Amino acid sequence: MAKDDFFRDLDSWGILSQNDIRLLLCYLLKSIGGPVHRDVIVSAAAQQGIANYYELRNTLESLISLENITAEEDVLSLTEKGLAALETLEVTLSPALRERTVSMALSLLRRNRIQEENKVSIEQTGRGYLVHCSIEDQGGPLFSLSLFVADRMQADLVKERFLSRPEELYTTNLELLAGN
């Protein structure tokens, strides 16, 4: 079944109520153990099929207004009130849902780390797009690459593929260029 961010993957998570989605988002924040940018949570949860993009945004706004989470400059954190509510209600989540949520949290942490250490920018030129990819280490560039592609779809694909396996790209190029 093809996933689409605008429709729920019902085979994967089942039909979730608004309260289930609230609990899963709070559980996700608890599992991560620290603040996370709103867009990262929404896109990851939508890609996993928890709910569609708009449901997730609305649910987050509801959690903020209920003071279960805070959003400072779009960075989300679980509040003491949210943690207390979660500790009372998390037993209503099935072990399978909790396990999948923790797995998603670990994936989110990896994705956050990759996005912090690896930068990608897309520049439109007269003939197409130039994708600039770089791997940074200790605040400075370790590896950089610019690639010309014909259209935006290819540019986005290069960006996603670079961010999915930057270590492999670096090691392969190092081996080719340094002869190790």
C-alpha cells in the first residue's frame, strides 16, 4: 500500500481516536527525552501513518492549549502536566503501539542528528537546480559536494538520498579518492 502524507495508513496503526493521537504524540516526546522541532514530529508521524498532516498539526495545537506540551520557537517539549497525564493514560496504549512509537522516536533522533551534521541546500539556476551537500564535523566542513540536476523533483530526491546515507557517501568517496 503506497503511503501518502494526507491519508492515514490504516493497515499500519489502525483507526486512532483524537485521544490516541494525543497520547502517542506525548509518548513520542517522552521517548525522545528532549525538545524536538514541530516539523520533525509532524512529518515523521505523518510518514509513519499515525494520522494525516492536518490532524497532527491540530492535535499538537490542542496539546499546547491544554498545556501538555510547550512550543517555544516551534520546538516542542513535554510539560510536567503532560507527563503526569501520560503516566496515568499510557497503559491504555497497546504494547505494540508503544514499541512502534519508541522505534519512531529513535528514528527521529537519528534523523535530527543527521540533519544537524549534514546540510543540503537547493539553488535554482537558469538551466535546472544545483544541490549543495555537506557533512560537517566539529562545526566545520568535512566533505562537500555540489550536483547539477534538471528539475526540482530530482533535486529533492538527491537531498533525501544524501540525508538517508551521508556516511556511506563520505566513505565511498574517501576510498575512491584516497585509495584506501
